[in-house]
Amino acid sequence: MDKNTWKCEKCGYTFESEATKPMPETCPSCKEKCEFLNVTCYVPECGLKGQDPRLG
């Protein structure tokens, strides 16, 4: 898997980035410093790509 899907824990903004790239210090959407949650799909039910719907 070469891309991960990340979600801002403050505003819910999601984006994909290369797995090797560092995370931004602030969210591109809300401009707040936040923790990004890895919501990448790792199971066959969601096609092993994009956001895992169970992690909403």
C-alpha cells in the first residue's frame, strides 16, 4: 500500500497522502494543529484502498 487516508480529529477533513510523506503540522481545512487519524482501509470488504467506512 503506497497511500494512506488520514482524517483530522477536529474537523473530520480526510485526505490521502503518500505513506512515506510526513504529516502536516496543521489541517489543510480547519488550519488547526491537530492529530490525524489513520482511516485507511486494510480489509477486503472496502477494497483495500481509500477510507474504511467503519472508521467514519
